[in-house]
Amino acid sequence: MTATRQPAQPSPGGPKRAGRSGFVMVWLGIAALVVATSAVAALRSDTTTPAPALQGDLDAMVAAGTPGAVLLVRHGNQVTHLTGGVAELATKRAMAAGDSYRIASLTKTYVATVVLQLAGEGKLRLTDTVDRWLPGLVPKGNKMTVHQLLNHTSGLYDHERDPQVLKPYLSGNLGYYWSPLRLVKLAVTRKARFAPGASKISSYSSTNYLVLGLIVERVTGNPLGVELKRRIFQPLRLTRTTYPTTQTQLPSPYAHGYFLLGGKPPLVDLSAFSPSLSGPAGAIVSNVDDVAGFYRALFAGRLLNPKLLKAMMKTIPGGPDSDLKQREGYGLERFPTSCGAAWGHSGSFPGYKNYALSSADGKRQIVLMVNIDPTAEPEAARTLFYQLLDKAYCTAA
């Protein structure tokens, strides 16, 4: 394990649901994060906690059963990287701060940013219906809006929970490719959760972001990956960030992701799992520095004008599956912590779990990643994860 301190680099571009993976819920039939809320609610952080104390907490989490972890902590101009455990069990290679990993549902913030940029350019409106851009794709598409897709009030069924979607992977074909269009067409054959806009509470569904990705492609005439690259990755110089949809191999060096097949040991390496399961809802690969750079640029106003950023941060209550009782905005989540609200997103993908938390001005940040699926985490490690998440964010607040 390592701990390094360094001056913060200039903000990129200067002068994008852990506990909600439908895949793992269906596979194992458990909701492993139900203890998260009580774990965070009970915390009272020491605001002078030094990096060695955080390193001790991270090491305790690894000792409790997490293969490896990376933690980035940024307060003002001070950046700390902490690592523990291994990036790969087979070779016992130590986890490194720069290792790539699947950021899962954090992808939604990036996609929402592109949608809002298009709105700012007058190329679409948040009040546009799905039928305006994708006629006939979804039931009641003449009443379902971009706004409802962004904050999960469309009522669309979550494709990641569907046994038919998961069947190829359960059969051992981990590289099986699903196009976003096929997944949406399958999802809309399932019963909707409610009529578009009928609920004032967010009902988290990754299918919403598949539809948003298709709308981006219809509006721009380009693949979503092209728009993400030219609007976010390249301008912010996020050189370790990619949006693969067919490529299952992660760029080296990377953290291997681990899962308990059938809920029984040993841990199985699922690093080569097809990102097409999530696509626009969760396929981005990055590392902690690039993730922090993206959110810092977003909250500093480098990607959206003030009006659109304010709209993005307007939240509604999350549903009962909100692991930390977070509130949902447009591709953003607002988390309660022991030192006040934090902004960002949570994400899990088979083999990985990660959170990014930022202050509203982006000056205080943490990114925490572990290379184990939430359903495979031992309870003690899971509790330590959320304690570390809160303590790291609230250190020197």
C-alpha cells in the first residue's frame, strides 16, 4: 500500500448505482448494501484526520476481505492518493493509484452533461418528448420527456434486472454484446413502473440513460462515444478515460474486478465482462485522477453554463433502493455526510464499486474504488467502506 501527497494539478480544461446493479441483484438475489445508511448515519468524522489514519482505515477494509482499493482525497491544493491490497489476485500485483477500472454508473453524469450541453446549444430541449427524437420506440413516448429520463421519473423498467438480458452471461458468455437499442426494445416489453412523470420520487433505471444515449446520437448524428470524447474527454485532457462498448479488455495497468459466482468462494475475475450491459448507463473506464478531474471541471462551471448546472443539481428524493438515501438530479446524486451535503455519483459494475464525492464548488473531493462487487463484499468490509467514504470526505472540511 502507498500514500503520496502532491500539489494539485491545474484543473483540467482550465483558463460523467453502486448497490443498484440489477445484474448482481438477479444473479445472487440479495441487496448487499442495506447496511449502508445506518453505517453513514452513525459517523462523526474527525476533521483533522491525517493521511496515515485514512491509510489505516483503508488497510482495515482490505484486511476485512476487499482485494484492493484506491482512495483519492483532494482538499484545495492538496491531493493525497492512498492504495491498499492487490489489483490482481493471481499475480498479487499491488494496487496502484493510476490503475484503470470500470466507473459504472458514474457514467451517467458524463452522459447527462452531454445532454445538457446540447440543450445549451439549442439542439434539444429538456421538455422534448422521446417521440420527438425516437418516434415509436417507447410506450407513451409522446408524454415521456428528456427531463424525466435524466432524473429517473420516466417509469421505464430497468433492463439490468431482466433475466433475458442476463442469460448470456449466466451461461458463461461474459463478452456477449447487447446494443442499447436492443436493450431498450426488450425493456419496454416489460411492465412500466408508472406512467411518465407520475412519480415525484426517483425510480432509478439504467434504461433511462440508454434512451438518452440514443437521443444524443440522433441529435448529433454521431456515436455517443464520439460526443463524449470531443466534448469531455479531450477538452479536459482525460487521457485515461474511454467509453468502450464492444472492447472487453481494460487498458493496462488496470484493477481486475472480482465477483462471487453463486455467492460462494473463490472470487472470480470478471474484468472481461461486456460493458454493453450498461452502455450509456455505465460503460466508461477511467481512473481516480481522471474521475476527480471531470467532477472538478463540472462543478467549476467549465462544462455547463450556470443555469444548466443549477438545473442539473436540482434534486428529488431517491427511491427505496437509494443506498445512502441520496437525492437524484440530472445524472448527479446529492449525498448526506456527517459534514454536510456532497455531490457526485455512486456506481457498481460486476467486479467493481466506486463513489465520487465533491463539494458544490469542486474544491473538496474524494474518489474511492474497490475491485470487488458489492454483493461479494464481506459485511465488515462494506461497513468500513462507508465509514472511510465519510471520514475521507469530511477530513479537514
